Amino acid sequence: MILKSCARENPDHRAHEQRGTLSAMKPAQAPSSASSSSSASSPSSPVRDIDPISLRLFLSALEEGSLARAAARENIVPSAVSKRMSEMEEAFGVPLLERGVKGVQATPAGNALATHVRRLLQDLEHMHREMAGFATGVRGRVRLAVSVAALSGDLPARIQSFRRAHPEIDILLQEDTTQAAFRAVLEGQADVAAGSDFGHDGLQVFPYGHCELAAVVPGQHVLAQRETLDYAQLLPFEQIELNRDNGISSVFEQTAQAMGVTRRISARVSGHETICTLVARGMGVAVVPLYLKARQAHLDIRFIPLTGPWSSTPLCIAVRDPDALAPAARTLLAHLGVLPSA
């Protein structure tokens, strides 16, 4: 209704427009010093009355460089655009546009406002799409933190099949160590974590398969011809491991201490691929997920399956509270088979 009334605007009766959406944006009397601080944050502050239409018109004016072209683009009369821009400037108390014979351009304050407006309009559009989607099915996004070990099984394929089945749900996947993934869920930075099944105090976990482990040694190493190895057989040699906090290293440290042996660490690096590269260069031996063998076939190294208690590490899916999960996250867990389908 605002746009139609603007289109019929009579220059001699501009006062009637004050009944529009931005009617609160009239110049107010200067408040007394005793009340100025409270009135600035009052719910009736003119800034609070700025609607998305005015914000969109402001961006159009900047992008077109002209109030007239912005009016044509938004199907509104130029005088209504000019009026809304003036009201916004009154509300914020600063000039937002520099007007000239060649059109308009943003002031420094206008440029700053434009950044906020773009973000706000994008958020409004995202909110609209997400809420509209609930009419026909679950929508949203799931923040999924996973360890390298968790990616060793069928999880990547299951995520892809979930994306095909639920294109309206976004999966934001971030790889990290097991402990960092669990910490992300505890701190609210992730909705779901997948990793090795230890070190998850404060979380509810669901079993999700195993990750097979292997010793990796140089191709000419004294252990290179073994078919299998126990972890204890690696203790006499310098070892390479991840430099991030990871559960499996903690377990091997405890194993060595129980045997009265001090592990010798020659290097701590950022990823398993780097570990394999350093093993190939003779810097030590290591334990890595067995599934990396195919990726590292170009290196002169040997992957030897481990035996004993740590031949594999159990994996799990972890959340803070399944009942508190958003519908999108619950839908993912149901797809993975750890929660019943709705």
C-alpha cells in the first residue's frame, strides 16, 4: 500500500504520506540531557522503523548511481525514493548520499551502511527460503566436524547420498582431529562430530564402525617385510605423529608408559600425508589409517596392518543432546542409521 500511495503522490498534500511505514521518522525535538541516553535506545527510535523496502531502495540508488534509475528499477516514483532516502538520513543523523548533477554516490557513512544492508538483506532472503521450505519438508544446515579416521569408512559416501536425498539441507563439513571435533560440538561450533570412540566426556555417542590402522615404515626398513606388526614392535624406533591433539597418539603414549618405555618422537606434523612423506625419507616410522595406502602408492613405504588391541580404532557419532538437535541434524543422523527415522 505504501508504494501505491507514493505513486499517486500530490506535492500539495505531502503530509498524508506520514501515515506510511516510516511515519515515525519525523524530526524530533532535541531531548534534554537527562533523557537523551534513554531515548537513544527507546523502542520508538526512528532507526528501528526503517523497513527492508527503504534499505533495498538505498542499495538500488547506490548501484544505479541515480535516484531516478533506482525508482524505475524498483517500480516506484522518484519522489518516493528521494523521500525515503531523506528519512533514512534523518533517522541515522548523518548524510548517506552525495547528490549531484550526475547522480548520487555514497558518503563514507553510506558505504558503511551498504555493507550492513547487503548482509541484512541476504539474511532475510535466507530466512525466507528456510522458513518457506518447512512447508514441504525439513530444511536447514548441519555443521559436521570429522576426524581423518572417521573419513576412512563409508561416511563420505553416506554424506553424498544424504545430499542427493535432501538437497534442501546443507552439510558444512570440517576435518580436524577427533578431540577438536568433539570440542567443537561441546562449544556449540558444530552440531555433530564423527571420530574415534574415546575422549568424548559430556557428549552422547553412537557407535559407527571402525578405522583399520597400519604401521607405515620405509621400504628398506628392517620391519618392511613383516606381514603384521604389534604396536610394541615400533617402540624401539623413532616415530612421527600429528602435531595436533589426537586421541590415538594419547592411547599409544599410555601403552608405552604401561610397558615402561619412552616413545621417541622425531617429528610432529600437520597431516597424515606429510607423515607418509617423512617416513619415505627415513625420518621414522608411524601409525596411520590403513585406507591411506592407496593414496600413497607412489612413495617407497610399506603399510603393515597392526594386530592386537589397537589393530583398529572404534568410531562414533557424537552430539550433545539428540533431543535438542535441529530437524536437519536429526534427519542426517537418521540417514546414517544412528537415530530412528521420523
